[in-house]
Amino acid sequence: MKIVSLNIGLPREVMWHGMRVTTGIFKEPVHGRVALRKLNLDGDRQADLTVHGGKHKAVYCYPIAHYDYWRKALPDRELPMGVFGENFTIDSPLENEIFLGDRYSVGSAEVVVAQPRLPCYKLGVRFEDDDMVKRFFASARTGFYLSVAKEGEVGAGDEMSIIHRDPNGVAVSEIMRLYAAERLDDDDAASARRILRVAAVPKGWKDYFRERLEQIPNSG
């Protein structure tokens, strides 16, 4: 598993549906070593910190394998590295093999898988297509966010080596399936309870699944 492209960008103002929108979703590849800090990469920022950025969304990863899917789904579009807003375009397993709480060494840093991505309207801004948000969510090709356990320097070509796996870890694809499910069965409830025990998962996700569990009779 390694970084194929490291992408950063500062917020910019664009016009969308006649309104000025400030967004940090426009990322471009950068060469050389970049400092990875607790909240983001040097040279990278988010525009709306109420929903983007923060210690549980310091780095957004997107598997390069998904680009093949989108090239077929969007044949008329150019898809340069970073077009989905990701910081790390990675050659990696897919979301069904990446688990919440997985800890990786990368460059001189260490990072932890914290949560999947829930796309917002700014993905539509980037693609100039409001339907892109729904298509992205429905594709289940969400990518995932990392928190930074140890600051360091990273760059394209760096290997990402797993150094710890949380015993309660749930696959990124599984948390998204549970999030989208209309109701949770007993097996789902067991997975949701495991999510609550993963230290790396942020409070917002845990609160969401606690509420879902409270809706299940005798969920325990």
C-alpha cells in the first residue's frame, strides 16, 4: 500500500448556481516531502471547518483503483489525481479491507483510519454536476479519512505499512453500509457496538450509532 500522488490545495472562491462558494476541494499533486501535522498537510486547508478538516479528518485517502470505475462512468471527463478532493491517492486495498482504527506508518509519520467520507455538495461543485454527490455515495467508493498519531514528513511513493489493527475494527465499507441501512438487525447491531469501542472513531459517528442502537428493541 503506498501513496501514488500527494495532493494539496488552499481554499478558493468559485461561482456555482450564481453564488460565490469558497471550497478547498481543488487539490493538485505536489512533489517532494511535505510536513504532515495533526490537522492537515502543510499547504493544504479546508474552507468550512464545521464539516471539513479537524483532527479526525486530517488526511483524505482515495484508492486509485476507483479511478478506473469513474473513467467508465464519466467518459467525457478528465480525472487528474486529486480530483475527488483527496490528499493521498493510494494504491491500496479497497474499503472492505481497510478497517477503522488501522494504524499505519507512512514516511516519518503515523496515521490512523478514523472514518469514511460522506460527500457534500462541494463535490458537485468540483464536478460541476449536482448529481455527482448522489452518484458518489451510491457507488460505495467513498475513500476514508486519517487522523495523525505522529507528525512527520510524507511524499508520493511512500509505503503505508500497517503497524496495529484495532481488535474491534470494522471495515470502512461496513460502516457505510450500516449508515445507509433503513434498520439494523442483530448482526448489524453487533457491528455498531464494535464501532463504539474503536478509540479512533470520532464522537459524531459514535453518537449516530448509539441513537440507532437505541431504536432496536432489546439491543443491549
